Amino acid sequence: MTGEPGVGKTRLMAEFREWVDDQPELVFWRQGRSLSYGEGITYWALGEMVKAQAGVLESDTPEEVIAKLGVAVQEAAEDPSERDWLNASLAPLVGASVAVAGEREESFTAWRRFVEGIASQRPLILVFEDLHWADDALVAFVEHLVEWSSGVPLLVLCSARPELYERHPGWGGGKRNSNTISLSPLGADDTARLLAALLQKAVLPADTQRTLLERAGGNPLYAEEFVRMLSDRGVLTEQGELSDDDIPVPDSVQALIAARLDTLPADRKALLHDGAVVGKVFWAGAVASMGDRDEGFVRAGMHELARKELVRSARTSSVSDQAEYSFWHLLVRDVAYSQIPRAERARKHVAAAEWLERMAGERVTDHAELLAYHYEQALGLARAAAGDASETSRLEALAFRFLGLAGDRAKTLDLQKAKAYFCRALDLAPDDLERARTLLTIAEVADVGDLQRMRDARQEAYELFLRHGDELGAGEALVGMSWDAWMSGAGSEAAGMLDEATELLERHPPGARAFARLQAARRKGHDPRSRRGSVDLVAAVPRPRRGAGPPRALHVCLAVPRSCSVRPRRR
């Protein structure tokens, strides 16, 4: 379902949900939204759906998340032999995995199997909101789901603005059992009828109505916000009559919303501003913490704002013991955010991030992409203001930390997205050693086909480690460089690098970085005369994961092919 902002996508989905709720048959309704941060948080909407199905809260501990996911998988998977596979594949979506992502196709298959298992219990509706902001990988999964799912009562409903087609020109084309609903603007007569219904008894002056119809452009949200503005200003009485004929007609729906917000008391407007920094969805605790307010005061204020149809309260909250709210329309959030003075935005983003980090507890990595967004925004604003240099340095360190954690989270789901986060972190590395470690991480997640990038990253890291006397780091970089050389067919060069790495690493206790043993295994793996030794050492190193770049034990397995297990791809 596509349409411009304010044309009625959210309203139509809400009406549809009410209709579904009124049906005698129970239906699973799982909804996830894509966030307007950067290029989209990795699989965020799908993660919200899996968390909802499993009953996972954002404030749950890792142990609670794993237990709840296990129950959900047990209910959805009839075949016990598939449950471990499904648990491992779904865990990254709920923040319960540190494993490197495998092949995308296998992950997609596992997620689809889980969805089909839910739908086999009762009809399932999956709602992907604001798909135009989704990361490319999520859009690919939705297409996979529609293309491959069969034999179960499943409806996949997506809402998006027309720019979805700019990013994905082939979206929806040729898909079986798929339809596109394009919501067009209302005609002048329909807009006039909508206004008449909203105004009840009131009749606008002819000139005002004519100007209003022109500026509305058929956007029903404009008409609704116009009538709400009249009510907020006391021009439209409770009896549905106009008390003043001098009625301003703002140029756009954004201007209308801004005019409504300007009628609010300062303390209520401040609540909206702080909520807008958190996002379309926010919590009373976050707004209270950001403004050093009492939560009871926040909840009372939100109740008033809900009556004005600026926010709505969620029926259930995704955070334990927290009232959850969302903006009535995303445009309300956007206008509220735009009204915040730039000098205050940086402080508010930091405050929002601090609350999110406290709320996340041990699962901070699961929220790292959101935290990185807030700190990057704060850093950009601080740099633009050319303010306190020490505060800018502090924000750089925080942005660096959470971009790294965001890369760690994305690494369990999408290696290309992970690489993008690590590359952004690289620009903020506080010193040469941190830069070198980040370079090694970039090399680990780089596509195997991009050998030049891997070589360059490890070479620079090696030189930085040597410059600062970090022999363990230099040895690790050399082992990776030997992988690059070996993949390029330079076996003798690879062996020489491993010899040099051995010399560096053996100067230190093996436990210092748990690396000397793996390095020795690789060295034997490169030597045809030592194949028996390679076989003996295979059990001592982790099994390689497909699609993860050069795993640390892959040298052994490539040297001794029979040591690697191969299983058929699931469909």
C-alpha cells in the first residue's frame, strides 16, 4: 500500500485491524516498523515481529530472551530436528547471538520457516510499516517471503511512500498473489465532504473554504489537522460552531501541525520535543529522564496530548514497567523535532542515548544501532556549533564505541551493513591502535571477493601495530595477510608471512590473545607435509561459518578439505 505522507495509509491499516479484531476467528497480527535512521536499522521491523511473537521485551535479560525465543520456536516448529537451526537463525534478530552471519539465503529460509510455522497454527498478518526506510536486506527478505511461502494462511501487508520505487524499481513486479493499492489524493468534492463531516454544524466562509481546498491538495491529514487547529484555538466550539470568521489557512500540512503545536503550553510542547528525539515510538521514562521530570507528570501530560490527537498510548509496552507512546502521525514527530533549537538537539540526543543504554542493560549491543544514531547526530550538531572541544572529543569516543557495537550486531545479520558501520567507526578512531583493530575487523567482514580491500586494511593495521610495538596485533594482522596471499595463489609468500607471525606470537603466552594455537594450526595447514597434523588440530579450532569472510580456522579446512562438513541447503 503506497501513498504520499498524510494520504491515509496508517488510517486504512488501523481500520483494517479493527475489522480483523471483530472477526470470530483468532488471527495473529504482528507489526514492525522501519526506522528513518540512516539507511535503516538492520532487519529492525522483522526483529520487532519476532520479539512480539516470543513475548520478548526490550528490557529483558539475555537469558530471558533465549528462553522466550526457545518457547516460540518450539510452538512454531513441528519437526524437533529443525528447532536448533531455527533458534540459531532467529537469535540475532532478538539480540541473543554473537555468531557471525551465515549465508543470507539460509537465514531467509529459516525465518520463512518460522513464519510459516506460526501461520500453520492460525492465520497470520505481517505488517511492515514504512518500508521505504527499510534496509535493502529487509526488502529482499520480504520479497523472498512473498515468493516462497505457500500452503499457510499468511498476509504480508507493507506500507510505503512512493520513494520505495526509487530505491527498488522492481518492487512487487511479477510477484504471484500480490497486489498494490496506491492511495491517491482526494478530489475537491471528497475533501469538501470530509471537511463538512469533521466540522459538524460549522460552515466555513466561502473564501476560506476555497483557499483551504486549494492548499489541502486532496490530503486528508491536512483537513483533519485544520479542524483540530480550529478546536485548539477555540475557534470551533464544542457545539460544532465557529466563533470567529477570521481563520488563517496555513500553506502546508507541516505548517498546520506547527500552528497546532504553538498553541500548547510550554511544558506540554517540551514533552513532544523530547519524545520526537527518541523517535516515532517513545516511553514515559525516556521523556522523564531527558527533562529531569517525574514520570507521573509525563504520563499526565501525554494523556492531555492524546486527547488532542497528537500522540496515542500503546496497548502493550515493549519495555517492562514503562508506558509506551507513539506520535499520531509521523509528520507530527517530524515537525516537533524541527522546532527544537539546534543548540539543544545535541544534549537531547545524548540524554536519549543514555536512557536507552540504561534500559538495554546487558543487551546494549541489540540497541547499538540506535545508540550510534543518537551519538552521531549529537556529534554532528556539536561540530557544527564549534563548541566545547572536550565535549566534541567525548562524543567522538561514544560514537566510535557504539558504531563498533552496531557493526558487531549487524555482523550477525548482514556483513555488508556491518562493514559500513565499521568504516564509519574508522573515521572516529581515537588513536592508531584502535584504528588498527578496526581495520582488522573491516578485513574480517569484507567480502571474500574484495581481496584488495582486505590486503590494504591488514597491511595498514600491521604497520600501525609495529609502529606502536604491539606484537600480538602485528602477528594477528600477518596471519590475515597470509590468508590474502594464499587466496591469491602466492603460497610461498603466505608461508613466509606465517613464519614471521609465528616468530612474533611465540614471544608471548598463548593465552594472551588465544591466537598462537590457531596460527600454528594454519601454518601446518599450508604445509603439504603436515596434513596429518592439520587433521589433528582441526578439532581444536572453531568450525568455519559460510559467508563470514576468512574465518580463523579456514586455512586448516581448505588445506584438508575432508575436515569441513557440508550439508544440503535448506528450502
